[in-house]
Amino acid sequence: MTIKKTEDLTYILIIQLLALSLVTLMVGCATQNKSAGLGGLIGAGAGAIAGGLADPGKDGQYRTRNVITGAAIGGMAGLITGSSIHNEMEDQKKDAYLKGRASSPSPKTGAMPALKSAKVESRWVEGHSTGNRYIEGHFEYIITDPARWDEGQ
């Protein structure tokens, strides 16, 4: 009968190590699925531990059943809890965003200053030759005063 108890204890330790390693890998959860999954893993691990600590019955005959039942119940509770915690956090983020947006100063209608147009001069350049190249007569446009905000309003 000691062999059965040793196998059960090994089984429990393996489940605990797997649950702990999966929880460690998924610590940085950000999405609904990861939050629910992490909650499920933590719940399953805790349920398996609780099942292992529960009354194993005569000669430990119910230990494996207790561990599996505890892991299943704990996993379901963890999934529900992880999902609800994630939803609550998302609601808090949304509320904080809306409060911040409502408290920010809103621009007043017509408060934007007018834009002054740029001043441009046009000059006629007569056709001429430069070296072995002839440049036909054309207009050149020169910006003498760039566009800017009208500060007079």
C-alpha cells in the first residue's frame, strides 16, 4: 500500500509543478483569454492541492479522485474569477478614460486664429542663353512674406 501512496504523492507534485510553471509563464496577461486562462490555472492548482489535502479515505483510495475533482472545480472557479476581474479592470480603464476626457478643456468654437495668406511677387524673366543652353522666358514666383497666424484677433 505504500507504493500507491507514493504514486499519489508523485502525481500531486507533478500537477503542482505543472500548474506553477504555467502560472509563471503567463504572469503578464493582457487579454480576456489570458486572464481567464491564468485564473483557471491558478484555480486548478489550488484545487488540486486542496484535493490532495482532503480525506484520502482508507489506504488513500480516494486521493486521485480528490485531486482531479479539486482541480476541476478550482479551474472552473478560477476561469470565472479571472474573467470577471479582467472585465472589472477594463471597465475601470474605460471609466477613467471617459472621466479624463470629460475633464479636459474643450476648444471653444471659433477660437482658432485666422491664417494670413502669404505674400507672393511674380517677376518675368526674359529668355536667355547660358553656355550651350537656352532658357525660355518665364515667370518666377517669390514668397516675400510667408503665411502665418493672424495675432490681431
